[in-house]
Amino acid sequence: MWGEIEPPVKTQPSLCRSEDNSEDNSELPEELSRTGYISSPTDTQQPREDTQAESACVSDMVEAVARSGSPVKSQQIGEAELTLKERTQELLHQYRSRPLVFLERYHAHLKPKHLSEFAHVSSDPRFQHYSKVIQRRAAACTNRTRVRNQRYAALRVLQKEGQYFSEEQMRMREPLLYEQYIGQYLTDEEMLERSLEAQLDDTGGAPAGATGGLAHLLLDSYQERLIQNRLQEQQEREEGAREEDEDEEDDDDTVQQQEGGPTPEEKALLKEEFISQMHQRFLDGKDKDFNYREVDENPDYDNLDIVSRDAEDKYFDEDDEEEEDEEEEDMTE
């Protein structure tokens, strides 16, 4: 009716926007059909009008998607790739005109802080669904980081206490990896020295004869048979997995043997690499016989003041994007 005053539309404040009490004078476009989307009076997906000043949160969100490499526009074969600026402009237009489509298409690259920019469509079931997906993914990422930190703290404790990361214990867990990096290059004298060190580790530094003599030697023999059996099983699995690459690796080994094998410096580097890989396996939860619940659910490992950030980065340099993609696939299923 002419002269009737329309009630004001209530909007929710943005979590990412700066606290500004200035009045927002933006209005809806006069013809929504120009965007290819015709809305009804009750439709929740209302396109925003292009404004000269976008919020910092919107800019951050759009730039994150633009840099992700996700396709933003259909292109013909041979057509030049869009520049970062062109991708950003296209994404900004999509967000303004079709916010729910934008959310559905690019939610894998969004963070919880970006959800406030969809407050004007928050009543739509699609927003509620993808909001939960984004929040669950962020929570899983936070939990994964916490678990990594706890396992790293436990690793440092195990290095200082006990024999879990001794050379012989690591050899027992991964004999094939040990053989590839260390075992195949040991001389007879070094193998004898390794055997004596293993005996001292098992007896707490006392001579073998002082703690059982024959029984201890039998135990060592039994453990060695277990190691050799596990080594053979791992070798058979690896040979089954390797096909064409196996011949090339054999050729490389032959050349190395003809040249006299690695130098002492190279042996030291190989040993460091073996230890680093064993540490990474522990952090990744791949030590099958280790009870990770005692670490992951133990609040005593939450305090990481005992470790340095640089040391953590050495072990935590992983492809987080790949993990997020796997989590996203699990959530979708």
C-alpha cells in the first residue's frame, strides 16, 4: 500500500569486520534478474550489491579461494588462464550474487571465521549444513595438531628414558628399513659391535654371563630369528609392490658396491635419515605395537615447553592440504 513503511531488515554482526558504528547504506539491486537469479520475497539467498569497500573478512575469504587453485570459471580450450586478480574479481562477483552457491562450491577452502559473511542467508538449510562441515573440519585440524604435539613430547621423553629409540629396538620394529639404510653397509667388526651393544642394553650394562648366561644367549638368538623372519616378510611385500623399478634399483646398488660403498660421512647421514624416519613413523601413529592412547589421551603431554618450535617443524612438515582433502572426502561420504 502506498505510504506504508516497510519494517527494517535485521542483520547479524560480522565476526570478521571491524567494530564500526557507521550506518550501512547498501541496498538490494533493483533488478535481480541481471544476476541470473530471481528471488521471491521469502527467498533467503539475496545477492549483495557491489560495494566499493568490502570487509577485510570477505577479501581474505575470496583471496584464499583464489589462491587455492580451485576452478572458478568455465574456459575454452586454449583460452589464457585467469590471473589472480581476475580470479578474485570473478569469485567476488559469485559471492555477491549467489552466496549459497559460492558456499557450496568452495566450502573446502573456507574457515569458521568466514561463516559470519553468510549471516544474511544463515536460515537456509544449505548454510547450516556447510557451516557444520567447515566447523568439524577445523575442529579435526585442531585436534590433529594437539595429537602431534603430544606425540612429539612423548618422543622426547622416550629418547631420554628407556630403549625404545635405541638402534636395536628400532631395528626390531623395522628391520627392512634398517637394512636399507644401515645393515647392508656394516662390516663384520661393526656387526659384532652391534651385537655386543644389544646385549648390554638388554642386561642394563652388565655382562651377559652375570644375568643368566645361556638363557640370555638363547633369548638373543630367538629375537634375532624374529627379526630375520620379519625382514623376510617385509622384503617379500616390497618385491611384490616393486615391478619395473626393481631392476633400476639393483643396477644402482651394483654400481655403489663396485665403488666400495658409502664413505663414513655418508654412513652417518644414512643413519640420521633412518632415525628421522623412525621418529616420523612414531609421530604418524605407525608403530603397531605402541599404545598411542597412553599418549594421545594423556594431559601430561600437553605442555610443550620442553621442546623448541624449530625442532617441531622438522617433524611436522607434512602436506596438510592432502589430509584436509581426505577428511573432506570422509565427511562427504
